[in-house]
Amino acid sequence: MKKNKELLRTIKFALFSVSAGVIELGAFTALNALTPWPYWPKYLIALVLSVLWNFTLNRHYTFQSANNVPVAMMKVAAFYAVFTPLSTVGGNYLAETLGWNEVLVTVLNMCCNFVTEYLYDRFFVFGSTLDTNERAKKQERD
């Protein structure tokens, strides 16, 4: 039962991450087409939009956490305080200096983000408050 629950949790995270990825790629592509900006501001705006979407859905449905939202958001912000500069500088280097395709660089950053954020969220942000919201309690009762 616990193994199935974790598999389902991982699948939910993956599906919500795909939806966040669509938002990120859509925003990045729109900014790429509509602005003359360099890579990094387009990437940052798209990343922030996808993070807000992903955090909201995963907190409520994937990790079913009733923890303090500002505390959880601060933990996620700490993750992005490290991930964002690394991925922005690295992505900018690949796109602007080495001439890699910007969409490819963004997809590579998204893949790295997917794996590292799942582990961080699962074990640090929501680890001690998994399955504590009303949705999880209702599922337990049913």
C-alpha cells in the first residue's frame, strides 16, 4: 500500500510538473517571440510562473500537506535561491556564449529541476507533513 502511494505521488508530481513545464515553455516561447531580451530575463519570468503553479498544485494534491504555507514557500524559495542562479547563469552561458538552442537549454534546465525539486519537496519541504490536509484525511476515512 505504501509503495503504491509513493508511486502515485511520483506520478502526480510528474503530471503537475508537465503542466508547469507547458506554462514555462509557453511563457518562454512567447517572450522569445515578442521581445528582444536576452535569455536570462525570459527564463526567469517563465520559471517564476511555473514554480507558482507547480507549488500550489503539488502542495494540495501530490503531497497533500496541511503545513504552514509561508514556511513551505520559504523552503521552496531557498531551493530556488540556489537553483535559479545556477540554471540562469549556466543556461545563459550555453545559449549566449556557446550558441546552444535556447529552447533546448530551457528543457535541460526543466529536467534538472524536475528531479531535484521532487526530492527536495518530498523529503524537506513536505516530508513531515505528507498526507495531513483534509483531502488526505478524507481519503483515509473512505
